[in-house]
Amino acid sequence: MATASARHILVDTEEKCTELKTQIEGGADFADVAKEHSSCPSGQSGGDLGEFSPGQMVKEFNDVVFGGEVGVIHGPVKTQFGYHLIDITNRTD
């Protein structure tokens, strides 16, 4: 069964999400940005969500993690929780 590891940053607005993505792409550390800005409790551990299987996360998040390119910052991804930046750190098929 496929599994993946990912980290994310959760914020309230698409604009904020895009702004943070620009900072990370410009060299800011993902974990530092997560600690400072993410509204998810995982932000305190750099946004790390650990390892999970398909179907454990909400659909929009799941689709990115199990369909997107590994090692790329994805987002903004809108879910019922807000807007996410997603970094897929590992995936096995």
C-alpha cells in the first residue's frame, strides 16, 4: 500500500499562502515559516505530518500528496480548513 510523508503550512487566506510560498521559493526555510505562520498544531514541528496512507487526509490534500511531484512546494491548496502549502517529503507506491 502506498504511503507518504508530508509537511504543510495552513493559513486563512489564499493571498497569505501565496506570499509564504514566494518566501520559501526565495530561500526561506519551510519549517521556520511553518512555525511562524501555520495555524495547524503541526506548525510547531515545522509542519511535519509524519507518514500516512491514502484516504487519511481530506480529499483535496490527499489528491496533491498522492498525485503531485515529490520535493516541490504545492499550493495554495484549498480545503475546509483553509489554504495549505504542501511539501511532499517522501512517497512509496
